[in-house]
Amino acid sequence: PFCLHQRMIASAQLDVACARTRWGLVARNIKVVLADHAARCTASRACATRAVNHPTLNQAAQLISSEAQRRDEVPTDLDWTALPQPLHERPPLHSCPLTDLREWATAAGDAAAATRDSFVADNGPSSEDLQRELGWVLDDAVAAIRASEDERWQAAEWRDVKNDPALRRTASDTSQVTVQLRASLQDLQELWQARLLERRPLQYLLSCAHWRQFTLAVGPGCLIPRPETEQLVDMAAAALAGP
């Protein structure tokens, strides 16, 4: 048993060393590619300068300059209106009583709990993860709240509404409280059914994915950025920074 234990330790140490070697090679390759790209850009700029100063190569200089300008410009033929609009950026065109929203949130939470981690077998989220996703959906959907029709809308999120002590009263006390939404209750119901029954990715349903400091518009047919790619950027930055 002692020898077997020693072999297991040695094998684990070897695996760690191999992993470090692989990641070191990846970081070094990224550094080499970026350095080669920088050298090519420098050479192109120098070539363009020489072409401008040479009377017989004016045409070549113009081609190089126009190509560089074309690559730096944003294409004008893209239909930006066709991009999916993230739920949290949509205008709040819907409203409903707070009691109705609470009833739907409770029913949606019960449906998530009823999955009993059936998603985990397919490397999906647990029931607790689905409960957390439901909170994100409600946070993106809720825009404002008002205690009565005579009052003005106050900007709010679902977590504010849910945790506000003044709103933790009976249904009769909050019957006049209205919530302003960026999607109707029917839309939220269909969205959550697609998540639970069709197992569609939450990012597709919310039309956005968060990647580093960016909020990216995503939809079916678009790859969802993986968290590992964020780590890869950090590794490349650390490799370029040097020891």
C-alpha cells in the first residue's frame, strides 16, 4: 500500500508538471504570434512610407493606405437593428400588479425546484442554479415600481422589491402596488418554460452574455463566450507582461 501511495503521488506530480508545461507553451505561442503581428504591422507602415516617397509607387501607397483605413473602419452594410436586444436594455412597456408578479415568481421557483437536479446529469445547472437564474431574469425584467396610480414610477430591481420591508405585507395591503416590466408576464412565462422544458441556454433567452467588462448580444446561431476564454486573456496578458 505504501508503494502504491508513492506511485499515486508521483503520477499526480507528473500530471501537474505536464499541465504547467502545456499552459506555458500556449502562453509562449500567444506571445510569439502577437510579436509577429506587431512586426508585420510595423513593416507595413514602413513600406507605406517608402511608397509615398517614391514617385513610381504612389499607386501602391494609396492602395496600402486605403486597405489600412478599410480595416480600421466599422462596416456600414451591417444591419444593427437585426441584433437581439438584451432584456435589461428593452423599454419598460408592460406593467402588472406586484401580487401577480410574486405569484408567478413563486410558481416559477417551484418549477425549478421540481427539476431535482435532472439537468446535472447532462452537465447542466442544479435546481439551486436555476433558482439563481430565475432571480437574474426577474432583475432584468423589473424596471420600476409605484405604490399607487397617483405616485410616480421609482426605478427598482426585483431584488429591491423582494427585500423591501415595506412591501412584505399581505396581498390586500399591496394590491395597489404596480411593477413596470420590460417583458410581459406571458413573455416571462414562455421564456422560463423554454429554459426548463427545452433547456435553451439562459443567454439566448435574455439575448445577452457577460464577458469580462462587456455585455454581448447573443442569440441562436451565436456561440456563447465561455468563462475559460476570460482566463485565457489573463494568461496572455501575464505572458506579455513578463516575469
